[in-house]
Amino acid sequence: MADCLFCGIVAGSKPAFMVASSPAGVAFLDIRPVFKGHVLVVPRPHIVELTDLPISDLPDYFRFVQQIAAAAPTALGSQGTFVAMNNIVSQSVPHLHTHVVPRTKGDGLRGFFWPRHKYASDDEAAEIAETIGKEYLRLSVTDHGRRE
């Protein structure tokens, strides 16, 4: 879709701090992260909400989300992740996207009131994106001894 920001990121015509790419979608840093390392995972085709994602795409898309959720804690030293998506309400870009937010006990996140933080610089954002991306690649190579 020509005017969709996330379609532009998928196509490479809009800038983003890319974390990883797979046939199922792309992962990049949220520019208004809840915590540093907050990743958005989007499917490649323009799909507005989860209910529009073809059933045949579900396994590959959610496997990619799962891999990013596995990579983030190791890459960032967090204890886990919070994985969520909005459908229509609170969906600032009308393109399906899954939030993968690094979490650590006592990080201050309460319920659904998400404080937003900025990266100190583009260099910091690029470094964090690269770190998570490297861990994603390491996991995808070592996951059960096969490359997916």
C-alpha cells in the first residue's frame, strides 16, 4: 500500500532500524519504545489486523515473532519479553504489527500504561537493532540444527 509507513519499511523506501528479516516479515525498532530494544514485527504484505492474516501465513509469521522474542533477552540482558498487538484501537499505523518489548522484573511497566522512552541517538538505536539481529541470526542457525 503506497501510503503505509510499514509497507515502505518492508520495501526499503522508508528508513528504520532493522533488526531482522525473514520471508514472513521484517522486524525493526519502535521509534517510541516502551523500553530500549522494543521491536515491531510486521508481515510483508499489507494486512491491517490479525483477523486479516491468512491462516496459511500464521505459522511462519508467529515463528518469526517467537524467534525475535527469544533473541531479545539474550541480546539485551533482559529477563523476558512482553509480546502484544493492537487491532484497530490504539493501532497507530494501520498495518498488522506485533510488539516485542524486553522486560526485567521491577522495570516499572504497569498494566497497559506504556511509558515511552527515546533512544539517546540514532547510533544507539542502530547498535541495539544490530545486537538483537545478530542474536536472531545465531538462534535461527542453531535452532534444532537447521537454518529456517
